[in-house]
Amino acid sequence: MLYYNNELICSTIELPWNDNKQETSCIPEGIYALELIPSEDYDMVIRLLDVPGREGIDIHPANDALKELKGCIAPVSKTTGEGKGVYSRRAFYKLRDILIEILQEYGDCELIVTSDGTMVIEAEAIDMSEWSF
């Protein structure tokens, strides 16, 4: 489940834990900066930065973790079983649009990933009162 401002945005699917092994494991719990990057397959994907021992970890559409994910996270509108869900593109575009608004308002944000699979987007307003231009 992925939340922002205490509201559920969507469910998520990912691979099961396999000691953080490249392409066969979900990522470890932690706090990761997020950025939007261009993608040939999906127009844009949401990249998680500085994942320990991993690179290229994205949030992108997929409905079956074992068949379509190699360590990434997929938003889904509804889970239908272990690592499976439906309407992933719909959930992804909803998440992407929310993230665009967050980045425009706050400049950056982070994803908190917990070991129970809960994910929370955090963003804080930047106090610019002490900045001089």
C-alpha cells in the first residue's frame, strides 16, 4: 500500500525478499529520494535513488511481479494475489500525477519503504525565508 498525506494512493506489488539480490528481490526497507525520469516504455518512470547494492530501481506499471519486475515496484489499483494486481497503468498515472504536483510544490520528496510492504511518500515545504537572491 502506498500513501501520501495519510491517504491511500494505490496498492503495490513487488518481488519477495531474497537478500536484496539483484533482479530477484524486492528492495530493503529504507528512505529513498524520488525523481521522475524519461522512459521509452512508459513515457516516464519514478526512480528511487541510492538503493543499497542496487541501481535502476523504478516504480512502473506491471501486473505480475514474477513475470514483469526485476526488483522494481509496481503500483496497482487492486491486488489479486501474491505479487499480482490489476489496472497497473491506471494506478501508475495517478501516482505520477500526484508526484508531479508534489515535486512542483516542494522540489523533492522521499519514499519510505517498510518491511511489511507499506510505502509512504513524504515531502516537506522548503523554508526559503533565509535565502537571499
